[in-house]
Amino acid sequence: MSQTSVEFHADVSDNSPLYMQIARKLSDDVRNGRYQVDQALPSERTLSELLNVSRVTARKAIDQLVDQGLVVRRRGSGNYIAPRIEQPLSNLTSFSEQLQQRGYTPKSRWLSRAIVTASADEQMSLALSPSSKVARLERLRMADDVVMAYEVSVLPQHIVPKPDAIGDSLYAFLDSTGKGPARALQHIRAMNAPAELALQLEVPEGQAVLFITRIAYLDSGEAVELTHSYCRSDHYDFVAEMRRAPA
């Protein structure tokens, strides 16, 4: 545990419960980088001894961090700092690239990879003719074994004729075939996770998630990818730099 956290002292002028004060202190330590991703937090017993509080108070403080998505519990192992991604909205990067840039190991847990007939929505989004075939890819996106997102990607069959050939990174595969996207349009909105999605993401039913729709294009203007991503909001931040227009 960091020295700053050991030196915690209750603020007698703060009317909030002691466990909330401790949770805020630990939260500040996490956000300020005093802990590394996947680093274990002290146990409830150790934390209670270091801060001279009851184990119930220590447990409630850690519960707060879990609820905020800053900490993940691993049964039989302990509490660990959760991975978190800040994705700039101005850059077209793949999930794998985002994780690698931040020192995580990206993984995909494939749920299905198949050639199917495009739905009406997919035909419209990808400018395909009726009865066109597409590769539909369904997977869980993971960072160091932590589920970050559930994703369904659809690409024209001539772009991905053999879905099983794709590894952990779709964009690496597309780049290797000369079909890497040059630009994309992305729409983001919040939604509450229904039961089946919550089970996939390993979050409580009804928890807020980020629903992202992306359509990616080649330099020629051809649409090559339609992806629906359901991202855990406790692990994702989207960052946009804005500039004021000249008067």
C-alpha cells in the first residue's frame, strides 16, 4: 500500500461516513497512479489494521471502489486494480492497438465466426445488394483476461472470405490484406445492460454500458466494417479535444 494511503486521517469536519472518506482516498490513489493495473490491494484485514478501522469499514470502502469499476474482485485471490482505457475520439485505432499502447495484453474470446446472409440493416450500412453474404464475427474483447466489451462485427464476404483466419486483431488482419480502413464514423450512446448482455460482460443486470456503432471505410469510400460494441462503462473513458473556432 502506498505511504499516502497509510497516512490517511479521518476528516472530522466531513459528515460523510468513514468508509466513504477511505474510499475517496483510495480512489484518488488509484486515479493518481499510485497503484499499477493488476496490482493487488491490501486485504480487508490489512487495510483495517493500517487505517485503524474495523474490517466492516474497510470492506465497505473496497465495495465502493468495486462499484466504481476501479477495482475487480477475483474469487479466492483478492482485490486488484482494474484496467481502464482512455480512447481519443479523433484517432481511428483498433481495440488491440489501444490496449498495447497502454501495456495491456489484448485477447479475443470468440463466440462465433461465420459467413451468413446480410440483414437489411447490414445491407444498408455497408451498401450491399439484397442476399449479399457477410462475415459476422461475435466475440468478447479482453484486457489481461478482464472482459472489456462484447462486440459484433460484420464485413462483406469479399473482404473476409475466411473468418477463421482472423486472430485477436481484426484490423491487423485487414491491414495484412491491404483492406485496412482509412476512416470511420462512430456513434456512442448509453444503455442499460439487459440480462444476457450483463452476463457476457460480467456486470450486474441493468448496469450502464456504452453502445458504440462504427462504420469504417476504405480510401475509395467503400464501407468495409460495421461493428456494434457494448463496452463496460467502468473500464472505458472517451476523450475528445475541442478547439474554439476563430471569431
